[in-house]
Amino acid sequence: MSSFLKVATLGEVPEADRGLVVEAFGRYIAIFKVGGSFHAVDNRCLHEGASLGDGFLDGGIVTCPWHGWQYDLASGACINNPKLKLRTFPVRVEGDDILIEI
Ligand code: FES
């Protein structure tokens, strides 16, 4: 059974460039604001495990801060290796709160 959990408030997610890393459901999840919407993905880079929340955000693509692998935040797809995909999580906004589903 899935459930939504409040993980942050709107003001905690950076407006640009970076993400916010939260701990929920026993894992670290990076939340990014892209335009007017939010995306949540596993925070761990599939290359060597860097924190993607500390990566560089540009137009829905996050670039890993260690070696530059890139991910499409909407799908989780790794641009450098089409066989790899980050786990993504549905995001819901309720008032000032950001909730994710796992
Ligand atoms: S750890 Fe992310 S590209 Fe190497």
C-alpha cells in the first residue's frame, strides 16, 4: 500500500540550481523545483553514489557534482547510460507542504 508523507515545505526547496535532500522511508531523496513543479528522485548517483541534491540543476536536468553524469528528473533516465534509471517518486503539494509517495 502506498502512502504520501510530508517531507518539506515549499520554501525549503531552492528556487534554482540545487535540490533539497530529505530522509524519508529509510532513504535519501532529492527534491527539485523545475518551473512550477517538483520532482523527487533517489539522491544517490548511479555512478559512484554522489549526492544528486548537491548537483547542478538546469532545465529539468541534474548534473552530478562528482563526474558529471546527467539525469532527466521527470523520468529518472540517465542521459549518459540509457540502461540506467533513477527511481522517481510522485510529488504532491498541499498548501505549503510537499509530500512524496513511496
Ligand atoms: S558519482 Fe555521479 S557521476 Fe560519478
